[in-house]
Amino acid sequence: MHATDRLNSLYGDNASEVAKGIPAQQLGDPSDFGRLCAMLCSDSARFVTGTSIPVDGGAYAGLQ
């Protein structure tokens, strides 16, 4: 879950309560996606291929 207008429209004043269900204990910021995309487009990620990177504060428990 990320702090967006859509999240606020769904949860209203309770949007911050959603963060309690996220292991990072906070809502993501939309710029989290931008920073990841910038890193993946940089030379630092030149050898990263064919992967899925969740940007979810640890909410995906599939690998635990």
C-alpha cells in the first residue's frame, strides 16, 4: 500500500491504520517506485535481468 489519493479515497481518515498491517509499519510513498525505476535504468543495474522486485514494505510473504 502506498500513500496515494486512491488509498485516501478508499480508507479516508483510516489510511494510516493500513500501515499497521505492513511489516515496515508505514505506507509507501509513490516516489519509491520512481527511485527503483531510476536505479534499474542506471548503470548500477546493468546486470539485472528478468526479475520481479516487490515495492511493498515487506507485505509479500511468499518467500518467507
